Amino acid sequence: MGLISDQECQECELIRKIRNEFAHKMKMSFSVEPVRGLCGSMNYSVPGEKSPRGQLTSSAVVMLLRLTNRAHYVRQKALVYQNWPI
């Protein structure tokens, strides 16, 4: 549908993978691979943020803001009904 960019989709996938690591393992921490590597590859984390937890948190906040505001922008471009030629 084109509502999110490829980069936003990739960021959501990283967040999902990190969430799954914590959900499916009894002992998990941000210092353990692959969580640390996944957090390090996030595109929307605050520049200069070094801690994996900070990278995930800042990226998740950015994604929440982007996607929450997206509804406003989509509404502005909403198509109106028209008779389409046959």
C-alpha cells in the first residue's frame, strides 16, 4: 500500500526480531548477541547512542512518532470518490 518506506519496514523488522529474542529465551540481555548486533544496526536510533538498550528505545520512539503522525498525512491525500472511465 506504500504507507511506510522500505527503511521503516526494515526498522520494524529489527524491533520484531529483538522482541522475539526476549520473548523466547529465559535469560536474555541487551549485551548478548544477536540482540546487541540487531540494536547496532538500527537506522533511527539517536546518533552517538552506544548502548543497545538506548539504540532500541530511541529507534522505537522515532518509529512510534513517525507512524502515529502518518495517519494525518494519509488523510490529507485521501482519494475522493469519482466515476472512473470504462
